[in-house]
Amino acid sequence: MRVLVTGGAGFIGSALVRHLVLDKGYDVLNIDKLTYAGTLTSLASVEGNNHYRFLKADISDGRAISEAFESFRPDRVMHLAAESHVDRSITGAKDFVETNVLGTFTMLEGARAHWQRLSGEAKDSFRFLHVSTDEVYGSLGDDGLFTETTPYDPSSPYSASKAASDHLAKAWARTYKMPVVVSNCSNNYGPFHFPEKLIPLVILNALHGQPLPVYGNGANIRDWLYVEDHARALDIIAERGRIGETYNVGGRNERRNIDVVKRICSLMDELRPSGKPHESLIQYVTDRPGHDARYAIDATKLETELGWKAQENFDSGIEKTVRWYIDNEWWWAPLRKGYSGQRLGILKTDAAE
């Protein structure tokens, strides 16, 4: 099996590459632009492996993508490359449109040209998996879950750009009969997570005795999915998912943001006591503009149709994650030099207030 993965130096992408190479023995070509959130150190365990190769390229570069398809001749494409941080999209939306929308268009066209050159079993078995987010669905109220038929209602430039890319992928399936499958996942967490996101930011700030910022009153709810569970799900969806279908991937682990932070604090009190409770570092800050109240995924279709089930619950996964960051300063220390935990996505009007 030859799999082309985009964004494989990122958080979810690197977990997927490690799974495909080390657990499945697949030949993998990882295409990544290596922006600030992409780091090859996340792939140290596959570096030098005969089943792995890396190409530094922008997914919006049509020539580079075409050459990659022609030389690697993948059986499967798993498209994860994207700008992904909501806060950064608030003040830098252009990058999100260029990568998430135009980049996805370029990947779809490159894959379509490659697929049309195939014949027989190779053409019939080819798949293009477009990996997306539950944020395209907008915000839930107190009840209910996102399903694969929930109408799109994106709130941020990030989620709008991902919604657009989802629509492109589905349109290519309908118009060109291309074998496309789409997945939408809930919030991921785990090892090798760039420290701008909530969980790694809180862990590392707690390690350094720095404030633990919580947006608004901390009541916003997210459904948390351990990244290695997600990697397994993506492999299963690409292998057995029905063409033209969408599969939601969630961990069934809803938590308020403040409860996530407090759970990390209690683990830090146990594993790295500092003389006072880490909860004393919690600092409530001005809420994010357009902050969705609640996300929650109904993963029934994936679980029943394809047989996937999350192996980690939130308590087991968050303890593994905290321990990993404590034990792996070699990975995150260089990243903290470039990003030390400062607030992102602040508009000028917010700063003035």
C-alpha cells in the first residue's frame, strides 16, 4: 500500500504517518510545507525507515503536487495539510483561505489527474480521504450531537475555510465521480501537539509556573479525541469507508474547558508539585470572538459501519499526555523558543478595550 499523506509533519498528520509506517508497514510519502506548526522531530521514529519518505512542498504548488503523484504513484491519498488554529485565523485569514481552500483544490486536481491515468483494480481501489473538523457545523446548544447530516454553520475564518474545502471534496466526488471520502473530527489531544492549543499550552505553562489562560468563564464544551485513536480511525475510513460518504470521528468525551484545565492541574499537582496548587495559576481572559459554545460528535456511523472504537477515554488519555510532555522536553523546548504561550487572535478593538 502506497499512501500519500499531506501535512504529515503536523500534530494529527505525524500520528497518522507513525501509524501507517510503524503499525501497518505501508509506504508513505509525507508532503508538508513545514510552517511553524510542522516539525520533523515529530517523525523521529520513522526517519530512515525504508517505508517512509518526505517531500517539502506547498500543497498549493500544482507542479510540485503533480510531480509527486507521477513519481510516487499512490494507492491512497490522505489529505490533512491545513492551517488549523482558530485564533490565528482571526487575524490572518488569508493564509487559511490559501492553504485550506486553494490547497485542497490543487490536491483534488492532482489526485484526479492521477486517478484518471489508472486502470482496472488500481483505479477501482484508489481513495482520496479529505480530513476535516467538527467546527464546520458551528455551535451546539445544551443538547444534541453533530451527525454527518448536520447543516454547516461555520463561525470562524478557520472553520469557514474548512467548510469550503469539504464542499470542494464532495463536489469532486459528485461531478467527476472521484473516489472521495470525508471525515470530520472533534478536538484532538495527545503527544507532539504544538503548544499554542489549549491542552499543551496549559501543561507547559503549568510546568513553568506561568498563568493558565481560560477564555471567558471556561464553560465552552469540547468533545476530546486522543490523537492515536484518530489516526486509527482515518486508516479505517480510507480503507473501508464508502465513496462519497462522510464519517464523524469523536471520542465521546465532552468536557468544559475549565474542567479540562483543572484536570491537568490536578495531574500536575501529583506529578510535578510546586508548593501550591496549580489551579492558583488559572487566569480568566477575554473570550475569543465568535467562540462556539459546544461541540459534540455522534460517531455512531463510524463505530457501527466500520467497527472503529476509541481506545482511550479522557482520563486515561490526558494522563498519558501530561506524562509525555513532562518526559519529552527535547521536543517542545525548541518550539517554545519561537512561541512562548502568548495570547493569539487579539483584534485591535479587543486590545483597546
